[in-house]
Amino acid sequence: METEREVKSDPRRGLPSVERLARAVRQTGCELPDWALRDAARGLLEEERERVRVSSGAATLETLIARARERAEALCQPHPRRVVNATGIVLHTNLGRAPLAPGAAQAVAAAAAGYSDLEFDLPSGKRGDRQAAVAAKLARLGGCEAALVVNNNAAAVLLALNTLARDREVIVSRGELVEIGGSFRVPEIMQRAGVKLVEVGSTNRTHAGDYADSVGPDTALLLKVHRSNFALSGFTAEVGLPELAAIGAEHGLPLLEDLGSGTFVELPGLPREAFVPARLQLGADLVCFSGDKLLGGPQSGLLLGSAERISELRRNPLARALRLDKLSLAALDWTLEAYLVGTAERDLPVLRQLSEPIGHLEKRARVLAERLAKLAGASARVEARAEPSPVGGGSVPGLELPGWVVAVEPAAGAERVVGRLRAAAVPVVARVRDAKVLLDVRTLLDGDADALEQAFRHALR
Ligand SMILES: *Cc1c(COP(=O)(O)O)cnc(C)c1O
């Protein structure tokens, strides 16, 4: 119980009201909208009341005004904002995964700003199929009969399971019951898809017999899931696609592979199993993967396989709920065309970044280091050096390539500087290792070097 005296000296009483603080921020010449000033003031005062309750000493009005203003500015920032990715992680889930090729981005802008023949057949003047063009390109690239695209790969898995195995059993190895970043968990998606999970094998070892022994009258599908964000090593065994396909064929069961990351070129540096045509050739009836991982396109879920299976999927009412929007469709179409005409390696940022020769990376790192060293003067030691890049992020586990970074050792401390880099007008995201800020040149895009220089200036001030 609080005594009268304590109530009177309660520093919470010294805090201004929301209205008063918002007005004070306005009087600093701030032109942000009223809702932002009020939301910022309310949020800040709530925190301040809590802070004052557990410790002593309220912030001065001046400090409150400055902090409320910063908060209001943050509330009015557009989202998502452009950032410079200096992490070296090409497929960074938190930074939007694959950047689109400039041509694909232009296709998006054109589709967004005007009308299009999205679902209109120009020769006949009748209703058209929004997917026909990309589906034909995908089938050609995959060397298969048919294809379907949906909103993302999680949706692709959901649609495939729900279509092929609703109320029935799906067999999957215990070693593949994974969770992918962003809360995609195989067992949970299976439950929501209305299928019954039959786990076989053990975490580290699953054999062909485990699958074969589990097939029963209620089995509808064999599922293989790429482990994507973790690697299994040591005493392990898994059943390859051809063997699984043989088990499927023997029992008349389709085989679905959730590949996670898939692509239509074979390049040194890319994981071999990501080459989609080979997966289909090895016996998967259906393969699904993300459009914005190694493929280098927009967020989307791509399903490739036999005409029969794909048409079953298309007829599921869920397909309509999970369909791809026209902006992503435009970007995907452009990206697939690049694969078809053979310019993917040159035009798609993801492929370019993954296959950039080490000599180029070194040269870029040395040029950047020189520029930054000039800016830093005595406030930091700056040097270019070789350092592996963790290019796969959460999308391709353990995929590391030899790379080059600019290592910055600031007098003010690496943690402080890396934080200030994130607070720049164009924020820069970098990693810290051994008291050094590492700026990986692999993931720097055109125009990023200038933004980085500006942020660096801000960070060392
Ligand atoms: C990334 C991934 C998913 C989820 O794909 P989204 O496109 O993010 O929905 C599903 N399965 C696997 C194996 C993955 O790697």
C-alpha cells in the first residue's frame, strides 16, 4: 500500500500529458501528422511511466520531446525501406530474400500502374488464363508436362498435400520434419492441410524399408522435404529420390518433393540438388520450391509435374485462395524468360552474386576499403581481406563461398558503429566479428557503394 507521502513524490506525476508532449513536439517545427505525434507521445509516456516506476529519476522534458520526435519520425517511415545488404548473405530472409533483376522490377512497375491482359485473351476477346504463360515456361524449363504457381512455397506444399492426400496418410522421414524460418513447420502444415502424418525412420537415419513397411490402405502420398536450413552429418542415412520413386510406383503412390530452393541452371557454387529438371527426372511426380530463393525471382511457390497431378491441384478451391498476384506474376514471367533465353546468369542478381569470380570480389573490396579508409582517417582501421561469405542464409544451409570483405575496426567500438550504420538514411546491415565490422562486398548492388559511404560517414561521426 502506498502512503500519502509516496504518492505525492511519485515522479510519474511529473510526466506531461500525451497532448502536451505532442504539442511540444509540434512546436519544435516538426511537420509530421497529428496521429504520429500522438501515437509517439503515448507510447513513449507509457514506457517512461514504467521506467520511472522501477528506477528513479524521470527524463527531462527536453529529452522526452527529442525522443517523441524520433519515434514519430520512425512511425512515418515507409515500410519496407531500402537497405544496403553488406552481410554477404545473398538469400537473407529478413532482408527480403532475392533482389529482382532491374528488368523484372520494371515489369512489375508496368503491370502495377496500368491495365493488362492478365486474364484476357486478346485474339478472341474472351476470358484468358492468368497462369498459362508462366506455366508453359516452367514446364519447358523443367522438362515436364505441367506447372502451377501460387503465392509462396508454403502455399504450394499446403495445396499439394490438401489435394493429393486430404483425410489420408502421408509418409515422411523423421529427419525431414523441419522448421523453416518464418514459422513454416512441416508437421503443422500437414495438420492444417488435413492430412495424417506418418513419421518413419529416426532423426538421423531413414531406410527404404521404413517407407515400404509403413505403406497401408490409407496411404496417399510419399513426401520428401529438403532440410534447407540445417545440415545432417555424422551417422546418417536417407533414401534418395529414385528409390523413393520406386516404392511409390510399386504401391501406386505419388511422390512429392518439397525442394525449398530450386533453379534451372547448373553453376559451380550452387547446390547440385537445387537443379529442378534433375529432381523430376529422378522420379519426383511433383516438385515444389520458392521463387525468391535460388531461382532469383519474386516471392512465389512453383509446382512442376505431370499434367494429371497439376490439373488436380488447379481444381482445388484452395488454389484460388493461394493464387499469385499480378505483380509477382509479371516479375516471375520476366525471370523465367531470362532462364529460357540463357541470360539468367548475367541478369539475375542472385546468380551473379553466387558466381562472381573471387578476383572481382577482391578488387571491389580493395576499392571500397580505400574509399572508406580515406573517410575514416584516424577513427578506424580499415582493410580488405579474404573471408568466406555465408551466402545461403536460412535458405541453403551451410552454403559458404570464398569471399572478400572490408574489415573496419573503429576506435568507438564495432557494436556502436554497426548500430549507427543501421540508423543511417539508407541503413546498412553488416556483421561484427572479433571487434570488427565486416562489410561483405558480394551482396552490394549497383549504387550501394555510395549509400554505404554516406552511412559510414554518419556512423563514425
Ligand atoms: C523455404 C522453404 C519453404 C517455405 O517457402 P516460402 O516460399 O518461404 O513459403 C518450405 N519448404 C522448404 C523445404 C523450404 O526451404
